[in-house]
Amino acid sequence: MYQKTLLSEKVAESIVTAIKNGFYAVGYKMPNEIQLSEELGVSRATLREAIKILISKNILEVRRGIGTFVSQTPGYSVDMAGLNFIDLASQMVDINRTMRYFDLEELSAYGHLSYDAQKAVSEALKRCERLPLAMLNGLLDSTEQIALFRNSHFRNRMISMTHEAFRKAVDFQATALNQQLIEHFELFVTHLGEDTIAAHYDDFLMGIRRMAVEG
């Protein structure tokens, strides 16, 4: 039993090394169980144990009916920063300042992305439902996506953590339409890549915070 566990850990480490070296890319669909066990020279039972280890660490993820994939953020654990143990509402000034710093730096880099990357970001924003929560997620996701397109994976994770703190702090659940909020979001999307983006970013998030306070 000990040898089997030890071998599965070694297999898991081999897969992690392959991911780090780019052999299995982020979002990549892993070979099926038979093929992968043959490639690694181990039994299918050992491979299954290794896969379980990697799934528990969010290095791999299973999509039902599709297969096993390399996670979009390998190794990023839920609440890695222990946000659930912080009174985030009392930290809003720091959260807002930090989030604004990271987000606006990424948004300023939008114009330097490739045409395909710019199109992917803008199209995703245009597809967002014009509902407050969907628009909020769209705006925050866009900055995370820009960081990934720039291969700034460390910044992407820092930004993701800051966004999670913001979401928890405002506890925003509103689904009702708010015309002013929609207009701020539309301006944000329209002026993506321009110098005025900071003002539209601020206006939209201020509206979100106001709705959260008003309940």
C-alpha cells in the first residue's frame, strides 16, 4: 500500500513537471486513461490515484462527459489567502486601491495585445447579459484575461485574489436592471483601450458598490 501511494505521488510529480515544461498546456485535454498509463509506464490503478492527487490540488479538473483537463489556474486553491477569516468590509479602502491599481494597469495594456486577443476580450464583454452581476463578472474577468494574454500568470493570480476579496466584501447579489449601471458598462466596453477607460471603470464599480449598500 505504501509503495503504491509513493508511486502515485511520483507519477503526479511527473505530470506536474510536464505541465510546467509546457508539454501539457493550460486548458489542455489530457490523454485518456489507457493512453496516459502507457505513456507513463504505470498501471491504470496507479494513474487514477495520481489523477486524484492532482484534482485535489486543482492542477487537473474533470469535465463530466468530456474528459480531464489541465486547470486554467493550476494549483490555485479556493480561498488561498484565507479571505473567509478577514472582515473584508472593513478593508474596502485597501481592496479598492489594490484592485484599481492592478486592473487599470492591465486595461492600459489592452492596446498592445494582438488583434485576436483584443477581439476575444471585447467580444466576451459584449456577450455579457446586461444584468449587474453578469456585467461585474465580465469587467473583472476581462482584466484577468488580459493578464493571461500577456503571459503574466503571477499577476493574473494576484488580480484574481483581489477580485475575490472585492466580491466577498460587497456581497453583491443584485439581479435587477439598473439603467445607469448599464450605461456605465456600455461606456467601459466602448472605450476599452482608450485613456478614458479609468473614469468608466470607476463609475461602474461605484455604481456596483452603491447597489450593494442599498441592497
